[in-house]
Amino acid sequence: MAQEESRFIHDRYIGPEHLLLGLLHADPDAVQTALGVWPDEVRDAIVGFVRSGLPDSSESFPFTSESLDALKAAQRTARELHSDHVGIKHLLFGVLSVHSDRLDRALVDAGVDRDSAQKRVMAALTQG
């Protein structure tokens, strides 16, 4: 889903903002609970960066270093919590653990308090 979101926004890479958009597809309720805002607000803030033109039809896009860091943080969090898989909440925690200009601006524009969101995700992870 992150790749499809990247294509929709006319980007040629997968950044943490695209991962977050993918998570909105996978589990909008979990994202809403964690971020404390409606999923549409986050989507609108990220999609507000859409450039004009036709979507790229390439087979796949590369991950940015920030998105790779988010994936590594998700994996590390799952391992530290003794989980046998990396789930949506782990990925969300990973995305909230990294910084990129577009993601940071979108979270602020949507009214997300990143520290509070990270705490809510971690609480959900430790509660099962």
C-alpha cells in the first residue's frame, strides 16, 4: 500500500509518510487511536504535497533511508517486546520514531502530538 500511495502522490520513492498512508489502509482505527486525530486529517496533510502530473508506472520504488530506519525501529521494537512478528502497531511506532521533512510537516499540519502518539502506541503494544 505504501508503494501505491507513493505512486498516487507522484513520488518515485517510499518514505515514512507513504508507510503511514499504507498503515491507514491496513488499520485506520489503530492509527486514529494512536495519533489522536481522524485518519482523513493525516491523509489530507500528506496528500497536500501532491505534485501535478501522471503517476509513475514503474514496477517498484526504492525506500528512503528514513523509511528503512522506520522499518528497523519497528523490527527492533517487536524484538524488544518479545513479539514473534512485526505488526501494524510496531510499524506505526517505527514511523513515529523517524523524522523526515514531509512526515514532520504533515503530522504538525494534522495536529498530531508525536510524543503523545508514541506513548499511546507503546501502551497499546505492551498491553497486548
